[in-house]
Amino acid sequence: MPVGGNGFFFDPMYLLFLAPALLLAWYAQSRVQGAYAKYSQVRNSRNMTGADVARLLLPSENLQNVSVETVPGRLSDHYDPQSNILRLSPDIAQQPSVASMAVAAHEIGHAEQDRDGYLWMKVRSGIVPIVQIGSQFGYLVFFGGLLAQIPSIAWIGILMFSAGAIFSLITLPVEFDASSRALRMLNDNQIVTSREEYAAAKDMLSAAALTYVAGAAQAVLTIAYYVFILLGSSRRQNSDY
């Protein structure tokens, strides 16, 4: 919970800091759900399911070592770089829609990044252990330092859980690049056959990318809030002397 000067309570200032990100997250979620609802009902011109797109693009992009599986869930699609598996949700795998081809191609874009040793994907994977430690212990260190009135310890806590915000920011170029690769693959392999279909696939991917922008904004503004709390606490301590 956000912390006040005399203990733990809900701080309205927290909502003030997070309001822009929360509004953006609401808009992003609405947009991606709306785009998916729209383009999952639009049949693509090649009548290809997401699984069909994968079967065509993986060998075309020299990714024969990547296998395809169907996993439960809605929009649970992802590429697993540890096992070289492209996992598609049932709707994406089985429906011949614009949404299906766009989402499948996007995940294959991640497989391409893995194959190419894409820098930001490697950096993101490399900081996962740091993010996990920071998210587990950073807030404890922060509040411990704050309550003990030892700002240096509280700053260490902020640095620890700032790794999550860094992870969110690094995710942005990874996702944008995967979408760019997806559009190129769809175009080069003539899966999209018109400007209108290309624009529809781009709109679907842009809506999905906005959710990552919202997540990054929320992570950064959360850090800003705790920095504000710590600076305020330090000013109060100095005024007591």
C-alpha cells in the first residue's frame, strides 16, 4: 500500500500520479479488444488460419526449428525462446481472420528476433532475474528504509524495483520490432493481398502495442510516485533539525 507520514494508508496522491497511465491502460485495453472483435470477424483474402500462416512463414523465414502448439486461452499467443515453440490460442490457430494472421505473424517476429540475436530481446531476457528479485524485495527495502528514516536504504529499494520499469521500457522496442517484422513477412510472402488488408493487419498490431505503452507508463509513474514520497520524507526529516 502507499505510505503516509504516520504509517500505511491509501494515498490519493498515488491515484493522481497513476491517473494518466490508468486512463491510457483503459483506452489501450478497449482498443485492443475492439480491434480483435472487429478483425477476428474479417476473413483474410488467403483464407489462412494462424496455424496456416505459421506453416508458411516459419520455413520461409528459415525457422524450421520452431514448432507450433495450440494453448488454451484467449489471446494467450506467445513465442517461447527457451523451447523454440510458437504457442497459438485456439481462435488464432483455427480461424482464417485478419486478426489470426496478424497475431501469428507477430509471434513469428519474436522467433526471428531470437534467431537473429536481437539486442533488446537479449537484454530483456538477461534482466529477468534482476526484475524478479527487485519485485520481491525492492518494496520491502524501500518501506524499511522509509520507516527507519534511512533514505539511502529507501533509495536502494527504489533502484531494486525500478528494474521492472526498465523491463517494461525495453519491451517496447521488442514489441514494435516484432510487429514491423510481421508486416514485412505478411507482405513479402503475399499473405496480405491489398492495401486495405495490410492496413487492417497494421491496425490490429498497433492496438496490441498500445497495451505495452500503457504498461510502461504505469511502471514509470509508479517509480515517480515513490521517488516523490521519499523526497517528501527527506524534506520533513531535514526540517526537524
